[in-house]
Amino acid sequence: MKRIVIALLMTAGLTACGADGEPIRPTAGVGVSVGTGGVSVGGSVGARVGNVTVGVGL
């Protein structure tokens, strides 16, 4: 049982660092704009793998 847990942890570590392909790169952005309606603040977070980017804007 101990060997299985160690093997799973090692596999997860290799996958996270991109040993079997491109790593997942986090993306983030923050913006501030001033207009006639006042000041507004926005932001976004996401992840990028190769040419594919997935994100959420706030």
C-alpha cells in the first residue's frame, strides 16, 4: 500500500511539472479604468496549455 501511495505522488509530481508534456501555465490580469461613471476595477484568472487558454473575468 505504501508503494502505491508513493508511486501516485511521484506521478502527480511529474505531471504537474510538465515532464510528460507542456506544463499548465497560470495567467492573471488586473485592470483599472476611469470614466464618467467613476472608477472600475476588474481582473481575470486562467490557465494556458499550448495554444489553448481558459479563463474567468471578474
